[in-house]
Amino acid sequence: MEELFKKGTILNFAELIDYSAGGVVSKQVLKNEAGNITLFSFDKGQGLSEHTAPFDAMVQILEGKAIIMVGGNPFHTKDGDTIIMPANIPHALFATEQFKMLLTMIKGV
């Protein structure tokens, strides 16, 4: 199986994922027993409904703007922002414009 994201090279994640009209695109960057890293793009008005995860999750905003809800609190995010969502706390996101992010989830020990 060919690697989508080649190791040992410089990657510009914002350039490695496209938008889909009216949709959400995801590409898994890495996955192993410790967790996973996934690249996402959201068209304006798209998002992820409220849910929880059993481990901390870090979102790095690569491009665009979104509202990320964590524990009922809205965070207005933009290019360059990072937010860590604690394990077992409800969270959701809504793209207020086209939006790209890198999601890193690390399982607890």
C-alpha cells in the first residue's frame, strides 16, 4: 500500500487536502496503537455534531475559520490557532467559512 503522506519529507498539510462542495473530506496521516493524526477540510456550513472521545484531542487550524464548541463553550478559531479538547467532554465544530484542520488524538496510558 502506497503511503499518502511520505515520511522523511516536508509536508504542507493545507496544500495536501482539497475542499468538497457541501462536504467534509478526511485523510488519515498516521495511525498506530498510540493514536492517530487526521487531516480534514470542511466546506462552509459543514461540521461535526456534538460527541465525546475517550482521549484528549488537539485541533490545529490550518486555514479558514470555525466555531469549536468544548463543554458548551464556543471558541471562534482562525488560521494558526490550536485548541486541546479534553477527554470525555462534549465537543463539536461548525465551519463559518471553508476550513482545514489537523486533528491529533493520543490515547491515554
